Amino acid sequence: MDKRKTDRIKELTELLNNAARAYYQESREIMTNFEYDKLYDELAELERETGIVLAQSPTINVGYEVLSSLPKEAHPVRMLSLDKTKDTGRLREWLGSQTGLLSWKLDGLTIVLTYKNGQLFKAVTRGNGEVGEVITGNARVFANLPVRINFEGDLVLRGEAVISYDDFEKINDSIQDEGEKYKNPRNLCSGSVRQLNSRITAERNVKFYAFSLVSAEGLEFQKREQQMEWLSGQGFECVFYSSVDSETVETSVKWFADNIQENPIPSDGLVLTYDDIKYGKSLGQTAKFPRDSIAFKWKDEIRETTLREIQWNASRTGLINPVAVFEPVELEGTTVSRASVHNISVMRELKLGAGDRITVYKANMIIPQIAQNLTGSNSAEIPEICPVCGEKTEIESENGVRTLHCINPDCLAKQIKLLSLFVSRDAMNIEGLSESTIEKLVSAGLVRELADLFHVDRFEKEFVEMEGFGKKSFENLCRSVEAARDTTPERLLYSLGISGIGKANAKLIARFCHNKWERIENLTFEELVSIDGIGEVMAGSFCDYFKSEKNRRIVSDIIRAIRLDQKEEDRNDKLKEFTFVITGSLKHYENRDALKAALEQAGAKVAGSVSAKTSYLINNDFSSSSGKNKKAKELNIPIISEEEAMEMM
């Protein structure tokens, strides 16, 4: 036996298992789909040649043990993977004289749902195919899932929980820390579905698409399409499919390929299933694959090009990521010239260097990736200084993955979060300065401190020449900056990003100082802790901030750029002894913030949660079963309507 082949089998088995463990259990990727499929095919061929198949081989194992604190449950029937092909000719041969359903292979998390007496009874993830995690509470808040249906018998179905590209981008845009952003919708969905707090799941707009009816008590179906139509009638959204035969399957595959860019839901291929249920079941299964379905993976369109350079992009976490910039090529109907290389380990594995001939493709026809380096010069240098601040960099290694970091705590790239807070609606309220715009301004060296954001008019030439901008957007930004110059002490204080000083505390401090900024920035520790609602930790952070000459200079520069309204607000103290909590919908005020402002104007405190210190809970629906209502009743706290609160003011 060739020892090299045996050693390679062991190596590939470990590599692929590590990749699958990272992907399915830890919601992260350590290799691309292209790399995984290539190594998987190599392993399968070596196993065929040698007859050696290790016990842990991914070619015979479905998955891994589930690792989390969610309850685990064994599936009554083992959930197998699907055999796959990239050849439409094989799909045609596989169908033979049968008809089938060709559908998207959605890229999310597979869920098994059980309904009893018309109610959602249980939801379990696929897990390793044998044991999954019980996520019933989270499934109840999926955006489109019916928790009640007309069918009263026991029902079991399978489907995919997914997050759309639009929602993925919105959620990532809301995460200020670049290092905390999700790599792809599949990772975000996995983390969202497996949350221990279903409120987080609900906020992420997870949707469920049914793709298989396992059993429906007392009902028998002859065709898969009949099952899908029946599920739709029960209120389930089903995965989009097309009925095909051996004559039409290739045309249908082309239609899916042409429309993948327009599909709002992530997919990583197609699934073809025999329409005739009895025929499909009669074929049985292998140790790993059912024989009634087959997956089709896109045959990647690969183009050869020349690597121009490796750019290093610094993020707000200090992580500096390599990005490959290459001669533009046409891929899947669009022009691409950049691809993330992820980290130093991947860059070294690909042996990249300027001038190398490389092949590139789009993973799942969407995300540009480097497939192979045909030259392998390995000449790309790792920068010793940060491309933004010019300070030293440091290589870190974790779990065998090497990454580059800027170790300067004052690096401008790490200040994006502070800059974004500074321009936000409740702070300086400079419209038109998104996080990405701020990052471009910082990268271009136009913004070096907070006050610089009020002087963008000095950089018209540089601004309009930046990618994605023009004269019109520059003029709109200048108008927004001018409007934002008129502000208040509480907004200015909040905008500085002092630890613990949020909107509410900034308001308390400004009121205590009668809206006089000089008084605010010279408050003593003792004065701060005397303000009801300001604790010692907050007071310490506040004092530490204004002890810094650098910070005082930053604030002084801001004050010179703005018009600070220091008039003391008109308010009464009629409700100063009361603490209110607001919940439910309102009739007279535009939103809760508006009612909160009115209460505070009358001297009241407004808290976010019900406690023993709460004087009144404001809720127009006294009989509501909300958590705040229940808590108020448990503590004998009066629940009053919006109108009653208005009378008190």
C-alpha cells in the first residue's frame, strides 16, 4: 500500500472535519466552499483507489456532536446529506423517465418542525443528522412561520431557516465593531436560530421555507408537488421549485443560474427530488445519502488574471486584513477586481505576490474568491507598520490562524465607533455621514479628530474625487454639517463617548449644571455622585475624561466649530418624586421618546424596566400579558393609561 496515499487520507480527513466543525458548530469558515469541495473530491477518490475509509471520514459521517447549552434531542429518523453533482447531464440521467422537483438549495440552517393539535409543538435543528438542538422558543418568533394551522393531526416537516441578503446587510451595518460583523448570511442565521434569548432571534427577521413533508397523520400523498401545495395551504412558505423531466431539467437549471443574482435568499446550489414519492422511497439509501434526491452544485466560472497587489485594510478592532487586488475580469455577468484573502495564514497558503497569475471565481456565484495561484511567488510582504496610523503591527496566532493587528490604542481606524456616535441622530446629528463614509474620510487622512467633521468643506476636491461621491453629495453634506452646528450641551456631552454617559445621564448632568458647559466640564466627583442616577463608576469615567488635557483640547476644538445653546430649559418639578415606565402603543404621542420627553419636562424619571422603584407603568392595554404588565401586577405597581399620565403632567 502506498504510505503517501494513506497519510494523505488521514490529513484530508482531519482537514475536512475541522472545516465542517467550524462551519456547522462555530458559525465560522476556515476554508472556502471551493476548497472544501476540491479536498472532499480528492479524499473520495483516494478512498476509492485504496479501499481505506477512516471511521471519522466526512464521506461516511453526516456531521458532528452538537456543542452548546441548548437542549439536545435525537431525531427519530437519521437526517442524511445529499449526494451531489456539478454536471447537468448527470441530473438528466438521474431522472430517467421520472419527473422531479428542482428547487433552490437554501443556505441557512435546516429545521425539523412538529405540530400537534394545530399548534407548533417542537422545533429541532438538524445538528449532526442524528442529534439536534431544541429551538422551539426561537422558531415561534420566525417572521413567517405559522404557530397555528388548520390541520389537527400530528405533522412533521423539514425546511430551512434563512436570513435574506438585505437583512444580513442591515444587521451588519448596525454592528459598529468591524471584528464582530458576520461573514455571511448563513453564519448570522446559525447564530440567530441558536440564541438562548428568543428576543434576539425575533429582531433578526429569520424566515422559514419548507422543503419536505415528513408525515401528516391520516394523509397520504402520491406526489411531492401535492405535498408542497398542501403545506402552502396550511400557511407555510415553501422553497421555490420547478417541475422538470429529463428533457427540461437542463433548461430549468439555466433559469435558476440566470436568476441567482436576483434571489434575495442565500442559496448554495439546487436540489432535485423525484416527484413520485413511492418510487423515491423504493430506491432506499446509502450509508450517507438518500437515493430520492440529489444536490446540484454550481460549476464555478473560473477566470485567470494577474494579481496587482495585496492591500492591507485596518479595521476598528485593530485587525488588518489582506485584500487581493487583481486585473479586472468578468465573472457571472459582473466585473470584479478584488477578493478578500481573510488573514495571513490564507495568504501564505496561496503563496501570493504581486504579478502572480491567479484564478478567481465567485463562491455560490456571489462572493469573489481566489481559487488557485498558478505562479506561487509567495512574495507578498506583511507590513510592519499600520497603514492608517503608522505605528507598529503585531502578528497574533490563534488555533493555527495567523492574523495581523495594529497595537496602537489611539489608531484612527479604531475610532470609527466614536466618530459614528459623534455624528449620530441623538448626538451631533450630522446627516449623510454613514460609517462607511467616515471610514473613507479617515483613510484619506481628512479626519483626525472629532472637530474635523465640522470642517469637511475644506476638502471639496478630495471628497468629490473619492469613489462613490460627487459634487451633489458633498453639497448635501455641507448643508447637514451647517445645520448640526446648532446644538445643546447634553447632545455635546453624549457625543463625546464617555464610558457610561448615555443620553439619559447626559441629560441629568446638563440639567444639574443648568445647561452651562463650563460648569459641566468642571464638575467634581462629589458633585457627580450627588446627582440621582449617576454612580461612582460613571463619575470616575467622567472625571478621568476631563482630567486629560488632550480630551479638553478636543472638546475646545469642537466648541469653536459649533453654536452651543446654553439656555436653561423651562421645566417644572411637579412629578419629580415619580418614576415611570412606558410600554405598549400610544395614541396621543408620536412615540415613546416623545412621551418620555414630556414626563421629564415635568420632572419625572423614566426607566426602561419595571422594578420596586417604579411609581407607575404607563400602558393603554391594562389587560396585556406583556412581561412589564405582569411584573407591575406582581409588585402592586399602578398601571395607568396615557391619558392619566397626561392629566398628572
